[in-house]
Amino acid sequence: MDTSVALNEEQPKFNVMEALKNFFHNRPAVGATIAAMGMFIGMQGAATAVSVVFQIYFQNPQISGIVQLFAMIPIVVFTPLARKMVVKYGKKELSVVGAICSIIGGAGMFIIMPKNTGLDLLIYILCQLVYSLGLGVYSTVSWAMMGDAIDYNEWKTGKREEGVVYSLHSFFRKLAQGVGPAVALLIMGGLGYVNNAVDPETGAAFIDVTLLSFDVAVNLRVLVAALFLVSALFQFIGLALVYNLDKKTLAKMNEELAARKASKA
């Protein structure tokens, strides 16, 4: 009795160029990537400048870390509510509202009180809370949106290509993480900021605030606001104008994909 089994299953060859082309034609993947890059360029760049602003503008570097930690409260508060709100409103819709909140918060940071009063710091903190609320909305659902982008690729091309989509998305995120601080430092130098003193004992460079004018401090304060606002605008462009999987379209896509799988089974 012949028990041999002939296998004649031809696996389709992986085409790198075709996979790249599919990624850049995948609007949800591109939109989510634009939003993520904008978020990291702005956030990482602002993080580079914020510590300097608290030192030479607010002249209170001790509370810089506390303010940054305080800004995480909206993210922590929103996270437990994310699932119910996504089911009710949709990921794209919720993320766009979050991006608008971040735009409002970033724009509010441009409000600078004369002579740098305590009210100026209060306005800055409140605006950062509003910005962080919007950021918390997007960051909570960002990877789930990429999962939908992979389904979209299968819906349109018949191929999932998970590895390519995730890899390219992660690559551009990490690229933005490196570009953000570099861009911020370049602009800060153009605004008059320099590491202008050296510790005679350790040889380490540090900021001597007595050698920097208040005009430089104000410029850096405006730069931080600009970085936050640009970050929020990139998120809005990517999520509202490029990412095209709203709640209705997502339901249609999932229904058709389920029907395809059922027919194959």
C-alpha cells in the first residue's frame, strides 16, 4: 500500500518592492505613521527644550519633572475608558477629537504673560494637561489602528503583509524619535542657546543662566509651544485627512473580510 503523499503547494514569492508600494498605497498605514512621526518629532523635540525653559525662563528647574509627571494624569485617566468609547464612537473619530484637543493645548502654550508671572506657569501647565488629554486618546488606540491598517491591506490587495507594515511603521517612529531632539537643538542654537559654561571639576558643560538674555528665554518658551503645536497638527493631518477607516468603513471592511474567510473555509 502506497502511503506517500505528493505535496504540490506553491508558496507565492515575497516581493519587497511590491510590499513597499502596497504600504505607501495603504492610507490607514500612512496616516497612522504620519501621526506617530509628528507625535515623536514634536514630543521628543519639546522634551529637549522643556528642561532648558524651566531653567532659564521659569527659573524653577526643580518642578520640571513634577510638571511632566502631572501631565501624564489625563493619559492615565483616559486609558480605562478607551475601550467603551472606541466601541461607541470609533477609533478614527476618537483620535481626531484627541488631535483637536492637542492643537488647542499647543496653541494655548503661546500665551505668555508679561514679566513671566506665576500665572504664566499656571497657563502653561493647564495647556499641557489639555494637550496630554488629546495625546492620551491617540496613544491608547494607535497600535489598534495599525492592526486595522493591516486588515485594510488584505481587504484591498488580498495580502496581509503584517511584517512589512509593522516594520516600516516602527522604522519611521524610531526615525522621528531621533530627528526630534536633533531638530530642536539646531533651532535652539539659532535662537541663541548655547551650553556656555564648563564645570571646572568635572569638565561637563552646563547652562549658566546669568549669561543668557531674557529674550533668548522667551524664544525658547515659544519654541516649546511651537513644537507641541506642530506635533498636534501632524497628528490631525495623519488621522483626519489621510487615515480613512472611520467606524462605518471599518465595519464594512471587517464584514467583507469575514465573508471571504467563511467562503474559503
